[in-house]
Amino acid sequence: MDSGQTFASQSTNYDVLTTCASNNDRYSQILTMLLAGSPLREILHSLVLSIEAQKIGTRASVLLMSNDKKRLLTGAAPSLPEQYNQAINGIEIGPIVGSCGAAAATGERVIVEDIATHPNWAPYKELPLKAGLKACWSEPIIDSTGNVLGTFAMYYDTQKSPSALDLELIQEAARLASLAIERSQGLHLQTLTSKIFSKLPMGLLIVNENNTILFINPEFKSICGDITVDSESFEPKRFFEHSQQENITSLMKNLAIGKTWQGELTGRKRNGKTFDAEVTVTSFRDYHGEQNCFSWLIADISEHKDASKLIHFQANNDALTRLANRRYFVEKIYNYVWQQERSKQTGVGCSIILMDIDNFKLINDSLGHECGDRLLIEVTKRLAPLFPDMCTFARIAGDEFGVFIQGKVSADELIELAKQINQVVSAVFWLDRKAIQTSMSIGISRYPEDSTEVDALINCASQAMHNAKLKGRNGYQFFDQSMQKNAERTAFLNMELNKALSHDAFELYFQPILSAKSTHVDSAEVLLRWPLNGEFISPEEFIPIAEQSGLIVPIGKWIRRQALDLIYDYWQQGRAISLSVNVSTSEFITAELQQFISFFEEYLLETSIANFPFHLLSIEITESVMMEQHEKVEQLLSRLRNWGIKISVDDFGTGYSSLSYLANFPVDQIKIDKSFIQKIEQGPRHKALVEAITTMSHALDLSVTAEGVETQAQLDFVKQNNVDAIQGYYFYKPLPKQALIELLAQ
């Protein structure tokens, strides 16, 4: 029951009470007790005694309906035997349960002149008869809404029928009992409501239509700092002045017509600070029924809102750069494309730009992750001003960023934006007094030209970005269909590579290496071949895929194991075959260097070979290996040489290594790249370069092998320059294993 209903109930009760008082002054004491708010038990006790005094020989009782509306409980029966009162306390009501049980169940008066013979009392008659009770008239006590509150009963020690005066008396007594019970319930509810309001975990304010404060609970004062207005009035427009105007308008409109309003507003505390408030305002009539009153329930939800904002931010933003994250980025693209596809508009579009910081892993590994994080933040600061308001700028993952541009943008505009990105990122970054220079590889896809599906659009931009990296980084690429075909081809080969590795589908070929002086086959280079669907896949195509996927590590182990097995098989037959095995640069970088050493140790344990002829094995590395983690690589190569394994620098001259690496690294051989050998017939400069490499290598006590010798002129030249070994199609193309064995047998 709300406050308005309480006031109305009190008014109705008061009117009825005064009517009863005018009708019968003998109940003035009862009425006085009612108006004074005396305890219900005392009022009912006095009522019963008053009725008994009016009707000599009557023993009256009041039974109260239980909360579950199924039982009757003793209210007042001072003249009935205590044993009887205890026996009927809690009796269940029913249409044939005595007099009171039936009256409570039916809501009708029940007159029993003879308890001994009446069917309602058949199961219970021994109890009243033993107490000397032979007749019982029961009147239901009914409240103003028609609900049964209990019963008023009059017992007699003789068989007795009521007169008209008796019926009037019992009816009047029931009415008084009803008033007493309702009054008691109202006072109890009012007290309970007041306590509840005082303990509510939200602010409660009751005002009249003039905004005069009628009631205010402690929580409201706690929320608002005592109170944010003066001590007598509450002005909603002023209190919620920092709220959105449309919410204020909606609130005032509902107040004007007396309708309940619920929503979120911004309240103002006494100290001037604002807070997020959940507000429910309800109108009701005052107890005079003359004007509207309003109850304001106000809860401070600032912490909840802050928590929700934080959760929303964490779900949609990157913690480091505070940009949108991948989830939010993709969701924005989905929503836009879905709307365009649904509306079927023409001439609309959008663009996706994905960009990746070039060589970020090298920066992260060399300078530390903290420096890498700071670089990401600085890159974010430089890029953010480049993008219009309609763009969504996001950190996708790691060092990858994305930009979603809504609306049709021309290719020229996208090119200009890409150039600006490259320009601002390429400028030097200063972190901890260290100059860091980097660049961006950028991929661009467009809707609907490249695809009408979001996943495909993002994938197109990713493929274009990857293509930009392959073309030298620090540039941009638009997606085209050839990229899609290449991506599909790459995905197919990557899947097949896994199958080939697990099913030993690779083959080894061997290109003989000859002595330049005797043209005798001294050794052979081990080359990996991959037959697939009736053709050999070029190593230039599948090796980069293996390196990118990490499969190069298990593939490299497989090659070395095959080579060691062949060397040892020949060794046991009393013959020697020297083999050179290439090692991918990424195998040194992606795997722990210790794992490379562990391979040879594990091989010796598995084969139980005590003295393996490691001097017959050469490991071919590229110049870039010496530049990456050169201290650890130097230690690794030294351990390999301690076992007798030779170290050869493959494709020498194509990299950018310093000559100091050759002087300091444990290297045995230099292999001049075939691009130099094949150009010596074009002019003296190329000849001079080969001569210089050979002279320098011999000065460092390194043997020299010339790769790619294909003509007599090339052969004559390398012999004249004291090259130690020759490898090329002039003598032999790569041979399968059996052909090599037959060649060696000759």
C-alpha cells in the first residue's frame, strides 16, 4: 500500500467510526481506543466484554483470519474456557466447519441453535459440549473491500435462537471489529512503510504539486549531501538541469498529466557535483483527495555507469593505444555493409586500410617490449590526425593497425592518404634518446569493388598488405584478383606441406660439387624437392611458405637426418661422401639456437653412433644469418666446427654483411653466388668482383666454390682465378639419390 492509499484508508475509517459513534454511544470507549491507536488485542478484548455486558448470558469471541487465509486464530475470548480457546486456535476454515469456520469460508452469517444436532458441529461437538456451550452464532468480519478478516461469535449455554435485536447486535459488533482490525493493519502498515522508507537503499522524496517537501528519507540526504535545494521545496528542473533536454521534457510532460515516469537523469549534489541517477516518479492523491502528490525514487548509479563504461571500453578498445580494437573495428564494417546491402543503394562504398609496422619484431627483440609498446603509442599519435571523423581507426593486433572509411572514396584520395601514412611513420622516432626509424606496409580493399562480404574485404586488405611487404615494404598496395589467387595457392600449398611432412612426401636431390683442378666429384649439395600432383613445386615457391608457417624447422630436421643417414651408410661401406646442407635463416631466428645443436646430439643418441664422421658434413648459411643475433650464432657455429662440421657461406655477395663478419665468424668456405659467375662475360667489372672475392677469401684461409658455372668461358675464368670448387649445369644438374650413387661408383 502506498502513502496515498494509507491516507485514503484513514479517511474512510474515520468517517465510518464517527457514523458508528453517532448511532450508538455505548461504544464510545471502543471508538476512543480506535482513534487513539490502541493495540488490536486490547480493542477486541474491550469489544467482547462490551457485547457480553449488553447481552447477559453471552460469551463472545473474535477469531482472526491467518495470513494464508486458510485458518482462524484466537483474537479475543476472555469468557470462554482456556482449553477450548487453545483447541480451536488454528482451526482450518470450511463450509461445514462449525459456526466460525463456515462463516469465514462462506462470508455469510451462520446460526447454530443446537450444537449437539447441527451437522457442521458433528465432528467437533464434544469439545463445546464439554465446555457447556450449546449454541453458537457466528458473523463474518468483512473489511471495506469485501475480504474476510475473521469472525465474531456469540456462545450460549442453552439451545437458543437469535432475535432481531440479537442479529443487529452481532452485526454491529462485527463492524466494529472490522474497523479495529483495518485500523490496526493500517497503523501497522504505516509504521512498517515508514521504517522501510527510512531503510530504502535509494533516495525517497515526497512532494505536493507545489513541490513542497512532505517527506524525505536518509538515503536521499546521503546521496545528495543533505539536500541539494532549500529545506522546503524541490525543483525538478533545477535539480536535473544537467540532464539531456529531451529527458527533462519527457519528465515534465508526464508530471503535468500525473503519469509515472522512469528513466536516467543527471542530478546535482549540494556541493555542485553531478551524479548519474535512475529516477522513478509516481503521482497520487493526498489524503484529503484535493491535490496530486509525487513520490521521487532516486538511485545513484554513477559507479554502475562508470563500471559499465569501463566494461564497454575494455570490450571495444585496445588498452595500450586506447584505439578501437579488432572486435569493434569488424563490427563497424559489418553494420555498414549490412545496411548498404539491405538498402540496395547504388553509388555507395567504403574502404578498408590495413597497415603493419615494418621490422617491428626486430625492434621489439632488440630494444625490449616496453620500447616496442612506446613505439606503438607514438605511431598512434602520428596517425590519428590523418583520418577524418567518419573513419574508425583501430589497433587490430600486435603492430597491425586498421582504418575503416565510410562512404565512397576515390583511388587517388586513398593513394594520397597512404603516402601521408608512410611519410609520418618514416620520420625518426626518439625513444630513450635512441633514434628509431621504421615504415609501414599498407594494404587497401574497397567495397563493393573487391567484395560484398566483410570477412572477404578484410582478407583482401590483408593480402594487399602482405603483397606490399613482399615488394620491399614502406609502400602500399591495392587488392587485385591476382592476390586472391596467390593467397589461395599459398593456403593450398601450406595445407599440402603439412601432409607432405607427415607422409614423407619430400625427395632429396643432389648437385655434385667438383674440384676445379681435377674435375673430380668431391661432394654434393643436398636440395629439397617436393613432388605434388605429378609435378615438382619450385623451392622458390614453397620454401617461403614453409618459413612463414614455421614448418621450415621440422623440414630442416628431416633434411639433415636424411643427409646424416646417407653419409653414415657410405662410411660404413668404407667410402666417403661429403654433403652440404642449406639451413634457412628463419630456422635460426624462429627456433632456439640450442635446438639446432640438440638435433645432432639426439641423432647420436638415437643411432648409438660413437664416432660420426662429421667432417663430411657442411652447413650452408647465408650472410643474413651472421647479422641476426650474431653473438649467439657465432657460438653455435663454433660448437658445430668443434665437432668437425664445416661452415659455408652460401650466395656470397648478395647480402649486406660487413667483411668483419668473415674475419670473426668461424667460417670455412665461401660460395660465390651464380649471379656473379653468369655475368663475367658481360665485362671486366664482374670479372674483377669475382677476382676480389676469391683473393680476399684465400687471404682469410677460406676455400672458394663458384656456383652456376654453365659455359666453357665461365669454367676457364674461375680456374684461372684459383677457385677451389665448381658447381653448375656445365657438369651436372641436380640428381636423384640413386643417380648420385651411380655417379660416385664411377
